[in-house]
Amino acid sequence: MVKKYLLLTPGPLTTSEEVKNAMDFDYCTWDDDYKKITQSFRNSLLRLAQVTSDDYSAVPIQGSGTYGVESVISSTISNNDKLLIAINGAYGKRISEMAEIYNIEHVDLVVDERKPITLKEVTEYLDKYPDITHFAMIHCETTTGILNPIEDIIPYVHGKGITTIVDAMSSFGGIPINVEQEEIDYLISSSNKCIQGVPGFSFVIARKDNLESTKGLARTLSLDLYAQYIEMEKDNGKWRFTSPTHVVHAFHEALRELDEEGGVKARYLRYKANQEHLATGMEKLGFKVLIDEKWQSPIITSFVYPTADFDFRKFYQQLKEDGFVIYPGKISQVPTFRIGNIGEVYDNDITKLLLAIKSIVD
């Protein structure tokens, strides 16, 4: 039997017992009570995004976060459009791969993974390519843990009449985002990130007038965002195809717990305190944080290998035996590993983790 451990990754993450218990029942996808739960969490997501149902809709999509991103890319951009993708990590690259697969004309703005995307760089590309119609970027790029300044970039881009797409997979629910104020047309996240549910579906918070103009653009059946939206509006929260019923109930409970904690701002402060405690403690143990503090997200932190002969696999296994699971690094320029601090993770957990690491490196 596998020993239980604290999952220190950017999602899936350690969930509460109540979230796990919410899945201990078999539900019917067509039942009116179940559809009410879907409608309830859709409305809750709009409140978290600080928007209203007059202008926006929250549309869930079966599958992981990548399915939600692919739903937007494949079903809201036409063959006559042109997409600019800001890339400073693996998840920006993934959007570019999607555009390639669907033969969507696109331009890639590629930045060093250790640096944030800047408004200056985006402006230069928009000046160079005046025919850009859509713009996509990652908010928290978990390749490194960097936080890109969407609040600077997205309103400027939207002001140019360009449709804006934000992958907020690892930030929504854990970092305050005012979707309307920041002029985001499509924001994508998933059930198993900062809202602290379990894997099974993603969701898109979409500006209605933009979404409603995309009818007929979808290149797939199951990832047709417009069709999913219309079905849910028409039939009070019914999913087009079989939904992850247990995951939906877990998510509903996770949203209740988010409210109980004090909302997104309170959760952000907890995550931020976790990250600062972790970074300070690790540096005392001889580990260097990869990202400059001013761009560091409260979600996950990358640490540079302390020595040339550092054995990550051995380090990982020793920590796992002590009850902690961390992440390998994902960039090529510098050998790193990553530690997340979202989910049911608190200050005393970080203290215990640091003690376990100290016992390994001493």
C-alpha cells in the first residue's frame, strides 16, 4: 500500500477530506438536482471572476486544463484570423502546438523562460504584425513559477480590438483576477488547481458577445465551446456528453470551502505566506530560487540544483519517504526542481518540509 503524502505540486494537489468525501456517491448526469449543482458552480465561478452573467458565461469542458485551452483555440479562432502567442514556458509552447495542429495562422513571441512577458515586447510584435486578431498568454507559467503581468498587457491588447485569451490554469482562485476590468475575453482554468478540487474538467469564463460570434467555427465535436455553452443555457446546466459527476460534486464542495476560508484574497495570502516561508527556508539550506522575487508567483517555486552532482531522484525519493512529493524541473538552461504550495498546505506543513530537507542535506 502506498504511503500517504502531501502533494506539493501545482495540481493535482492535496485536497481536504470533505472534498474527497463529496465523491462518495453515484450521481445521474440528467437529474435536475445534479444540473442545479452545475448551474450553482457556474455562477460561483462568475463571482470569483468578478463578472456578471449579463456579459459573461462560465462553460465547463470535460477533461484536463489542456482540454479547456484547446477548446478555446480550436473553436473560437477562424481560418481568417491570426493569433499572437506570448511564450515563456512549456504551456505557452503548448498553445503554439495546438495552433499548428489546427492550421491556425500564428506568430510566437518567445521570451527567456526565466523572464516575464512584458508590454513592450507585446507592443513591438503588434506593431510588426498589424493583422493580429487574437492574443494568448499564460498568467502563472508553472514551468518556472513566474507570474506574467496580465494586468499590464491584456487591457492594452484588448484596446486594440484584439480578442484576448488568458490561460489562468494555475492562478484562478488563488490570485485575485478581475476578468472584466482586465478585459479578458476568454479565461481558462481547471477543477484541480487553486479552487482545490480534483481533476476531471476545465472551465472557460467567456465574454458572451465574443463567444456567440463563434458559432460554426469549431474544428472538433467534443471541444466545441459554443455548442457546450448553448446546451447549458438551453437545458439549465446539462452537459452535452457524460460529465465527471463525482468531480463536479467535489468541486462544489471545494468552492464552499473557498468561501469559508474568506475567498480568493484570503487564499492568496495563505499561498503567498507559504511561498515566502518556503523560499526563505530553502535559501538558508543552500538552495537558490530561480525567479526574481518581483516576478515570483505564490503558486510554485523553482530551485536551482545546489551542486553539479545533485541527485534529484534520490532527493525526491527521500522526501517521499518523509511524506512529501515535489516536482522535477522543466527548463533546459538550468537544472531545477519545483515545489508547489497550493492545496491543503499550511505554514506548519512548510515547516515540516524544511525540517525534512534539512535532515537530507545536512
